[in-house]
Amino acid sequence: MKLLRLAALGAGIAVVVAFAGVGRPDRASGDSPTPASRSITVSGSGSVSAIPNQAAFTFGVTTRGKTAVEALAADSAAMRKLIDALEAAGIPAASLQTSSVSLSAVTSSQGDAIVGYDASNTVAATIANLARAGEIVDAAVAAGANQVDGPNLTVSDQSALYQAALRAAVADARAKAQTLAAATGLQLGSVSSVEENGATTPVVYGAASAPAPSTPIQAGTQQITASVTVVFEAS
């Protein structure tokens, strides 16, 4: 009887051990833990240079009249003359856009009476051929423009230049990651993520010179820059 009881007790222990193994698969299988993933995160920047080929100016006329109606009518006539001159100089209507129209009272030196009204109208003009910019500025002033603001020099195909700057930024990031991998004994893998950090405002080196009988415009050089953050897998 004692022999039978000991056998039964031994069987019960064996069952408990078997179930303990089922409850702890990591202990039972003997597999090693998965190694932590590695990565290299770098930032890259790229830029391209281009010579601006177009310019934007704002031309305006300001007139004064005894009444608001008189001032606005005179200003409208002056602006019509200015727009006609710009179109005659070769600027299409699609490249002309009214920027502002304003009318304000003019008071006496004591500020206690209205002595007239000032009316103002401005139009933005995009000059596609930069070589003609000075000529068109002169034509606008001759047509009555008494306000000139500009130039804003740009390259017509900004998108293509920015794409080139982005490619240069990614190449810069890869070069940095390869250097870091070699320095730390890692093997550089594939790209796991890329984040575009945006473009910087184009900088133009060179501007319009002072007004002269034929207003000269210097194109200078425009710099377009892009930056990215790239995460590479590493092993």
C-alpha cells in the first residue's frame, strides 16, 4: 500500500512539473531574446544656385482732390494710364494684379478741418524677362507712377530647383550616416523614414541699383536650400 501511495505521489509531481513547463514557454524552449533594433538618425541639407530671370514690382499712383469723389476719379484715371503703359510695354494682363486701393481725408495743420482727400492705387507687375525690367520701370514712371517698390527677383522654375536641393539634402544625409556607421563599427542599412524639414526663403545676392536715366537691375544669384531628416537601419 505504501508503494502504491508513493507511485501516485510521484505521478502527481510529474504532472505539476509538466504544467509548469507549459506555463513558461521561454524557459521550456530555450530561445534567446531578440536583439534590440539599431538605427542612425541624421539631418542633411542641400542647396542649388541659379540666376533670377524674372522680377516683380509694385507701381502706384497717389492723387489729391478737394472731395473724395474728385480724388478717387483722378487716381483711377492715373492708374488706367499706368496699366495701359505696362501692357504696351509687353506685360500681359495676367501678370498685373491690383495690390491696394485707398482713400483718406487730409486735415489741416491744426487737425480741426478736412482740406482734401488723398487717393492711392497700386498694381503688382511680374516682369518675365528680367533684361527688360529697367526699361519697364522707366515706362511706368513716365506714365505717372509716383510709387515704385521692388524688385523681388526670382527664378521662374522654383519647383525644379527645390527638387534638386532635396536630392542634394538626401545625399548629404547618407554621407553623414555612412561616416557615423564606419566610426562606430556598424553596417549601414536601408532608409526606414525620411522627413522633409522645409525650404528656406531664397536669398538673392545682388539687387537693383539706384535710379538712373535707364534704371539698371542686377540679377545676382539666388540660393535655394532644402533640409531633411533621415533614419537609416543599422546592424
